[in-house]
Amino acid sequence: MNDTFDVIVAGTGAAGLTAAITAHDGGAKVGLFEKADQVGGTSAWSGGHVWIPNNPHMVAVGATDSAEQALTYLMSLSRGTIEERLAEAFVDAGPEMVSYLDKAAGTDFYAVRGFPDYHPEHPGGLAGGGRTVECPLFAFDQLGEWADRVTPSPYFKTMNITMSETPLGAAVPSMPDAEEMQRRKIHDERGLGQGLIGRLLKACLDRGIEPVTSARVRRLTMTDGRVTGALVEVEGRTSQIQARRGVVLATGGFEWNEDYKRAFLRGPLTHPVSMQTNTGDGLYMAMKAGAMLANMREAWWIPVGELPPGVNRMNRFLLSGDRSRPRTIMVNREGRRFANEAANYNAFGGAFHVEDVSRFDYANLPCWLIFDHEYVRQYGSPGSGSAGIKESGDGQDSVKAADWLIAAPSLGSLAERLGIPAGNLTATVDRWNAQVSEGRDLDFQRGDSAHDRWWGDPAFKGTREATLGPIDTGPYYALPVQSGALGTKGGPRIDPDARVLDLDGEPIPGLYAVGNACGSPLGMTYGGAGGTLGPAMVFAWLAGRHLSR
Ligand SMILES: Cc1cc2nc3c(=O)[nH]c(=O)nc-3n(C[C@H](O)[C@H](O)[C@H](O)COP(=O)(O)OP(=O)(O)OC[C@H]3O[C@@H](n4cnc5c(N)ncnc54)[C@H](O)[C@@H]3O)c2cc1C
């Protein structure tokens, strides 16, 4: 293994690849190391949306924005968790990063039409979208032998689509027909996170940056207070690698490290949905080097449903669109609703951390998604991504729900199965149905926000009907819902060049952290679709640029 570089990048998610490309283009010789045996990290599992306010492609979808408006929006969500200079750096550099990668790395980003910000009614928020960009399909056969070395997503049934073609990613979903899908398979054209990672990986390979896989960056080496390299473990053997300019930690979060979760997080995170290799190695190395920490309590929260073995390789799914559709509510062990079920997933995490101080327990864990048979008929079982399974053609209602759901003929018997008060569940559903018929959720304002109206039933996109609907057709079903996250977002505190700061606020020379490996520059906020990859890639670009100076 080559043992001297200008820059070492640890991790091959979107953050690591972006830093590698940018540092190389600034004249650095880059060594890229990946702990897993495949590249791409959680970024390759993702939808590939990247949230960049004021991006150069917004005009094409009729959206307008400004740096001031974007900053107003972000700071309105801060609740004291954002350092304004970091938000400014993000807003200023984002459009440049997009133009740079389009030109230098062939990302070919375009703006997604209509996708609202996640808090569109906040000052500076955009209800009509435009801040989310994605890549077009990318032909994986261009990657040669590397095509099979990108980690496939467990969560999407096919990777040959863009997010914009799914009901979640488009105002008017347009899933390709069978003939088009066949055509895409010829050159293995992939969208989603695969399209993004495929393009960034190709840009690395074209530059002669070949990732070393199964290579875990273990420890930083320091000389006179400066990071000068790292110890990298490959197949049980440790090598000393020199980094003349610096090391970029792009190792993802610590959501798969029980000790770190216990030490830092504000509440339970039992069901991460990210790469299991994200065990907080970057956090460990940064702490050893004397880093100050930031945003440690936070994660990119998301409600998660469990699946029986064999449905996907993570045995879980992200509960997002499914819980926003009509004919669903969520209830706690009291059989009561406790939040706007269609709220954005990151904000929803807060509902799992609410305390019942009398009981000295979490108020809303455990909890369940409750829905009816008509839901299954129209949308399929949650997590299945398709309409209800039809068993026979005998003219009877032959729709069948997935057998791993908890089912009962009446709400009362469902409550009994869940061990929650039957009277409460029935009363909750009665009240929900009454409010649905009035057309307003007076309890939790579900459907009031442009966000909720986007994520529900695509046939009613933009209206309250997208998310409000009665629960009145038995049998009734329940799905236990767990507190999950796309990844944590606490880590070493960084400055606007992504340099890691020490306890006195001074940069630790030669050390950078980006993506979920650093304390998120955007605090606890999730601005819009692509809100994790956006800052990850912008600060990776800033790190690469700083390393080029
Ligand atoms: C289904 C799904 C859909 C999503 N959709 C979106 C979306 O559309 N938009 C969005 O913004 N976010 C989305 N997310 C979240 C997003 O994927 C992550 O927040 C993002 O990928 C984090 O990027 P990263 O580069 O920091 O980390 P990762 O992509 O997870 O990469 C970290 C890499 O570092 C490697 N690593 C760890 N330790 C070491 C070590 N010691 N040495 C070397 N390598 C190491 C890991 O193996 C991993 O490959 C989604 C997540 C999921 C699961």
C-alpha cells in the first residue's frame, strides 16, 4: 500500500468522495480509505436528494431564493443550536459546490420540482420547493469492476429509478413502464443515492483516486500538535500512512456504537437505518486529538418499522410516506394520538423523547401505527411499497395485508391485542374520524402544512385529503413503530473550512471532519429533502478547498 499522501480521506460516502475530488483538484495527492468491503456508505443507500438553498438550478423550476432568505430560514429553526457563521458558510458555498461538481465531476444536478422545505411555513421557507437537487440516472457499466463494489440499498425495490419518479419525490409521480425499465437495465442506469455515488466515484477513479476497501482508519498520528497521518488497518495488519497536508474524517455517525449513544444522545435510538460500519470511529479519533464536540445529542431522527427476516437485509424500513397517508394515526400505550403523524421525520423524533414524569418513562414509546383495511387496499401494507396483495379473483374482497402486521376484526379487539385501553383507542379513532369529516385536524394540525400535503396520497398532492382520511373499515391493523435515525449528527466542532476545533476554539492543524462525522453545522435542523447530504457535501467541498491552499 502507498504510504505517503498529501491528504487522507477516511470514508467513501458522499462527504468523503466530495472531499477527495476537491482536494485532488487543488493539487493534493489523495489516499481514500473505506472500512467496509464496498464503497458508498449510507449515501449509496439514500434517495440521493441534496438540499442546497439558492442553487443554480432553481430557476429552471420557477423557484427563486437568496442567501439572505435561506439564512433566515435556517436561523428560524436553530433554537440556539446553529453557529450562524456555519450556516452562512453553508448558504454561501452551496451554489458554488453544485456548479463545481456539475462541471468537474459530472453530477449534472437538476432541481426537483415542487418538493416543499420541511418547515415551509417558517420565515424564509419555500412551500413550492426548488432547494432540493438530484442527479439523473447514471450508467453503472461506466464503472467497470467498481460497479459491483458500490453498496446496494436495502430499502429500494429497484435502483433504476430517480427519487423524482417515486410518489415521494414528485408532484406528479411517473414511475417508468416495463419497457423503459428494461432499457435502463442494459447499461444498469441507476438513480437515487446510487446515481450520486456512481458519479462521484467515477470522478475519483478518473483522477486516479482508487478507494482502498476493508481499510479502517484507526488512529491519527500527530507530530508537535499537528495531524500528520493515520494508522490504517487492512485485514488485521496496521500500516502507518503519512498525510502531508491533513486527514479528513468522513466516517459517518456513531449510531451503531452503543457506548457513544448511551453517553451522548438525548433519548432512545434503537433502530438506525444506516451502514453498520458507522460506529463513531471519527468521533473516537477526534476526541483523542483533543477536539471540542458539538451537537452531540442529535440525530437525523426517523420513525422506523420492523420487518420479519427476509423482506430486506436490514429487517426494517423507514416509516415516512406510509404514516402520512389517509386512514392512519399513531397512538401510544394510552391509546391516544400524540403528534402530527405526517410531520417531517426528523422533527417527529422529538415525540419519542417526551417524558411521562409520573410514570418515569417515555410517554410515546412503545407506540403503533393504526390503520384500516381500506388503507391496505389502496396503498398496501406499510413498508411493502405496493398495493394490497390480491389473493383470488372470485369477486370477493381479496386484498390481504402482510401477515406480520397485528390484525383484529374490531378496534376493541385490536386494542386488546396491543394491551392498551380499548375505550381510549375507540374514542381516539372516533374523534379522528369526526375531525376528518370536518376537514381539519384540530388536535395536531395534520395537513395544515404544505409539507404534510406533499408526503401523503400522491393522488391528492397539495390538499388536506392527501393525509386526512377516516379509519372505519375493518379489519384493523397495527404496526409497532420504533425510534430510528438515518444517522447521528454530533461530532467534533468544526469551523467554516471544516477544520476540527480544539477545546479552546483553535483549529487542530491538519484535521478536518465532514458529513455525519462532525457536529452538524446546521444544528438540529433538517431544512428540506436532502438536508443531510447538502451540508455534508458543502463542508466536504470547503474542506477539500482549504486543503488545496
Ligand atoms: C433509505 C435512506 C434514504 C436517505 N435519503 C436521503 C436523501 O435523499 N437525502 C439526504 O440528504 N439524506 C438521505 N439519507 C441520509 C444520508 O444517507 C446520510 O445522512 C448520509 O449518507 C451521510 O453521509 P456521510 O458521507 O457522512 O456518511 P456515509 O455515507 O454513511 O459514509 C460513511 C462511510 O465511512 C465509512 N467508515 C466508517 N468508519 C470508518 C473508518 N474508521 N475508516 C474508513 N472508513 C470508515 C463507512 O463504512 C461508510 O462507508 C437517507 C438515508 C437512508 C438510509
